[in-house]
Amino acid sequence: MNDESTSPEFQGAQQRKYLRAPMIILNIIQAGGSKSFFGYGKNISRGGLFIGTVNPREPGARFQLEIPLPAPILKILQCQCEVVWNRQFSKKSTLEPGMGLKFVDLNDSDADLIDRWVCHHQD
């Protein structure tokens, strides 16, 4: 018996149950509170985001991010993230290198702000 809930298409749809939109830039908050450029966010949802980078971190790595939500929200969010997958650069691949992150401790009100920002930027 073929169970549709185990198909790759179904699993992918479940992983992408929140709306997504491109994000411009992200900063990591390093030990001591200093900030540095971290990468470009290609999409964001209330569950996490993809960061395009040629130096992705390994799955399981955790760190603090600062996410500046542009207009109309105009708020800087901070949360802990965890790398759930990465893709290394390959000359043979058409896919961008980077890493998928999940938000670990994003509160509901900030998640709602992300939803509002994404909805505002949908085509």
C-alpha cells in the first residue's frame, strides 16, 4: 500500500508549511555581544530561514542571530538558531550553497511579526 504521507512531495510540503519571503542581511551576535556580517537570508518564515553562504556551518551548530525586519515592521529580532542542513559549494550544482536554520527560542509575538512581514512582501 502506498501511503501518500511518506512521499517526498508530502514531506517537503510539511517542511514548508509557513509562508516565505527573501531577507536582505543577517548578523550574528558573537561572544561578548559584538556583531559581524553573517550572510544573506534568501527566505524566512516563522520557523526558520535559509542563509546563502559559501561557508555554511555544520548541522547541529547553534548561535544567536540578529534579524532586522525591514519596513513595514522595522524591528530587530534576536533569537537562537540551529543549523538543520547545509549545502556545500559545488561547481557541478546549480543550487546555491548555504544552510537551513530553525529558530530555537523565537517567541510567538516575534514569529507573528515575521508572518506579517512575509505576507506584506508576497507577490
